[in-house]
Amino acid sequence: MPESVPDMPRLKITQLRSPIGGTHSQRETLRTLGLKRMRDVVVKEDRPEIRGMVRTVQHLVSVEEVE
């Protein structure tokens, strides 16, 4: 029987603004996060890689910690 692993914190990421006029890298970062259009919401594990992607597009998204 597997040991119980504590749940990792999760981030709820909501796209609030359009990437039109942004750089190619910013558009690709949104796509990698799974955000395709405004008001899209994804929930991701709170890991350094995800935090870095969010930092790249911080002016386009809002982030909340959820359990």
C-alpha cells in the first residue's frame, strides 16, 4: 500500500488579459499553461517551473493558492 503523500499546494491561474501585442514567448507561455482565451482557468501544482511561467505573464493573469 503506498504511503500517504501530503497534497502539494495548487495554484488557480486565470487569464484576465489578451496576449495580443505581447511577445511570442508570452503567447507560448500562456499556451503551455493551458490558457487559450480570456477568462480561462487552470489549476496547476505549485512548483518552481509553474511559478516562473506565471512570472513571465504576470501582467496577463491572476493567481490564487487553492487547496
